[in-house]
Amino acid sequence: MIQHSTTCLRWQNRINTKFSTRSDEYNSRIKALFTTLLVFTMPAWAANDIAQITLGKALFSKAAVPACAICHTLKDAGSVGTIGPALDELRPESARVLQALRNGIGQMPAYSGQLSDQEMAAIAAYVAKASGAAKP
């Protein structure tokens, strides 16, 4: 959700820059239009983020077999595994987690045969956010 708010601000800054050479009335109308569009679409983005993070946490904690929480420590999930790295310390980006889920790494098995791409992406997003790697 925070990431999408940052995206909205970036777009608003682009709009401000792009239309700085136009008339004030034109600029006001265009800015109002884009701001309205962003405001009405942002709740859908936020709902999708919350749903994805919730799914990722459930998969991380229990639903994936074996559950990630068995091997990894992640404070948000209440897990204290000692086989894999402590994710709160490692703070992996979602792309790194997704790669590990797809291909396996070290003792960690690959989950590509068990989980869908959407489920693996949800775990990756959750781990990145919960460990503090996801940028606000």
C-alpha cells in the first residue's frame, strides 16, 4: 500500500513537471483529472496488496509443505527456525525470495512444483515486507 502511494506521488510529480509550460487553467484541469483517477484506483491496489501479504503470511507459516516457518526465523510470523537464515537479519528483496522459492537454494527445496507463481509471489512479497526489505 505504501509503495503504491509512492507511485502516485511520482506520477503527480511527473504531471507537475510535464504541464508546467501550459496555462494554469489547463494545468488545473489535467491535474484534477489525474488525481481523481489515482485516488479511485488506489484502494484497489491497496486491497490487492493486503490480500497478497495475508496469503503470503499464511503460506509462509503453515500452508507450504514444508512450511517456511519450520526452517526460517521471521519475527512477524512468530517463527524461530534455525536451519535456514534469519530473514529479519537477511532482509531479502522479493525477487531474491522468489528465486529461492522457484529453484531452491542450499538445503531449501524448490517449491515450483507445489505452489503456483501467484502463491510464490505472495510469499516473496510477505517476506520482503515483514523483514523490512520492501521499501515504503
